Amino acid sequence: MALTGLGSAEQLRDPDYTPPIAKAIPLGIQHVLAMFVSNVTPAIIISIAAGIGFGTPDIGAMIYMIQMSMVFAGIATLIQTIGMGPVGARLPVVQGTSFAFIPIMIPLVAGKGVEALPVLFGGVLVGGLFHALLGTFIGRIRFAMPPLVTGLVVLMIGLLLVKVGIQYSAGGVPNIGKPEYGNLESWSMALVVIVVTLGLKFFAKGMWSVAAVLLGLIAGYVFALVLGEVSFANVSKAAVFALPDPFHFGMIEFSTAAIVGFCLMAFVSAIETVGDVSGITKGGAGREATDKEITGATYADGIGSAVAGLFGALPNTSFSQNVGLVAMTGVMSRHVVTYGAIFLIVAGLFPKFGALITTIPIEVLGGGVIVMFGMVASAGISMLSEVTWNRRNMVIFAVSLAVGLGLQVEPGALQHVPDTLRVLLVSGLLPAAFIAIVLNLILPEELAAEAAE
């Protein structure tokens, strides 16, 4: 997008500068387009895992969760951009529903229906409060999460969730074992999304490239519409307007597995936010982030997630793709992102909009999920490129990855483990992260010297 008339170079680097509203609003909507698909996808994945997704009597629950994904991503973004006392970075930080928690959430809800959601949101609430608490000392624990650890965790998240994209592209979990699973029609819808997304990402420029996944999904949706695979029945049943409903799925409940899982993953999310805030200040203003900005951003991350849990929304975190958009446009104004946040909140108040998203065939969504989670894995590899690959670090990576992926591939190995512990271990993500952190802290650096001999 051309930036003519937005302001001087000095103004564009100032987070407190407000560009002319006629140009600020389109820039804000750019941020929404860049994160929209990634923001609503976790709600769809968790709903399907719980058995309340496409084609089920409880699809209204999925529509509500999609709505709340938009509303509370917008609210959490406002907390970041506007701030409340020490809470909020007061930078153009875009918040959205986090992918990082999906491997923890799926075992908590798998096949249990709506009844599993109060426990899930109990974990979101406590995990959010713990995340906010991390803001008081986030700077002092960063040493425990170097690129070796954070890169491994992000890589694991991508690798574990690519399976979901393949299942969706082939027709969805309910069709596994049926003749129609993996048929040509299913894969053709997914492939249209992948091809269009990749084409726009690498051969288009500006917003066409930034919103490539969204535009790829639209292309796949049109293709599915031509095939007659789109049903609008849920749209007509959805209400026109609805406000967030506290304890929508019943009074929240607390379980050890949910609380421990969300609190442990809060560390990863907090470190990710620190990286995103640093990326925004470097890319948009050419400076390092201040301690106040990092602390405020972490507070906002946690409080936004805790409040979301009370209303039936999933945990939020800063969105890395929007960091790149700040660098691309050169506009550092937090008020631009505020306009985008308001747009998200308004869109989330109309259930018909959420219902329209549920008309996307699961195969089309699968094509987008393959690309998104593949990009998550790639982001992990990019982080790992900063690691010095001596013998010590290779041992840490090898053991952590082997145990994590091994448990995920062969969950039956945990059949004698108590239920609470099994829920935490079965995704493989937490064991991998724990092993990597512990080994990184206790293995002597002398191993690095041995590699040079």
C-alpha cells in the first residue's frame, strides 16, 4: 500500500502518532486480513476435536467460539495498543488466538463434547493469570528459553499439527475408514487452497502476499461452491447480533492437567511475545524494546487470555505475521492497529458472520491448515538457525525431539500412566520442552569444547 500523505518519516516511527483516519483505517484492516484465518482456526480445530464441529447438533457452540475468537482478539489487542496503567505495550501489537496451546487442548477435549469445555476454560483462566504474573520477572527467565528451546518447541507445534491439516484435507476425522476418505474431490479442494496461497505468497506483492492464506481459502471456497460442497443452512439459523456471554458453557471447572498444561505453555507464549515486541520496535522504529514495553506486553497477554476464558474464548498471544506487516509498511502507529481491533470486535458481535465461516468445507480449511502449520514448523527451524550446533546442543535437540515425537506417535506407551499425567504427556510437546530446558540448564558447556577438538 502506498504510504503517501501518511506523515513524515519521524512521525511514522512514533507509536503515538495518529495518521489521517482515511488512511489509518485501511492499514488497520490490513492487519486484520493478515491474521484473520490464523485467529479463528484454533476454535474450529478444538471444536472438531471435541465433537461439536461441522455437521453436529452442537455446531452452535463452534459458531460461538469463532465469534469470541474475533471479539477477544480485538479486546486483547486494545489492551496492548491503548494500555491500562502498567498493562499493555502501547505498541502496534496484534493479539490473536494462539496455536501454541492446541496440542495441550486437544487431549483435554477429545471426543468429550460440550461437557469438556468448562475444564478447558478453567485452564485458560488460570493459565492467563499465571502468564500475566510472568510479566513481573520475564526478563530474568529468558536465559532458560534460548533459541535452542524456543525453536524446538515451535518446530514441535508445527510438526504435531500438520497431521490435522492432512486429516482435514482428506475429508475429516469422522470419515476416516470410509471409502470417501481421501478421495480426489476432497484433495482437489485442499490443493486449490495450497496452490493459490503459494502462488500469491511468492509471485504477488503487498497485501496480496500478506493475505495469501485468506485469499487461498477464498479461492478454495469458490471451487467448493462450484462442486456443490457448500451448505448455508447454519447461516439462516444463526442470530443476527449477540453479545459475549460469561460462562457460556457453564461455570468453569478446574483440573490439574488443564492448569499445569496451560501454565507450562504460558512460558513459551511469553517468550514468543518478547520476541514479537522486539521485532516490532526494531522493524518499525529501529530500536530495542524497553523493559516497560516487554513487561506491559506480557501483562496484556495474560490478562487478555484470562478474560477470554471467562467468556468461552481460547488464549491469546501476539501474532508474528503482523510484526512483518509493521516492518513492510513502516507504520509504527499503535492507533492504526486499534482501528483493526475495533473492526474485529464488531465482526465478532454478529453470529451470522461466524456461521458463514462454518460453511467452509473441512477440506478447504485443511489446505489452509497445511500451509499455516507448515509455516509454524518453518518458523521453528528459522529460530534454530541461530543455534551453534556443537555436540552439546545436538544432544539436547536429539533427545528432546525423539521423546516428544515418539510419545505423540505412540501414545499407547503411556497406558499405565495416571490420567492427569497422561493428558500432559500424550502430545509430546511438554515432555520435549521440559527435557530441552532441563538439559540446557544442567549440561556443562565443556561439551562444546569437545566438539572443537
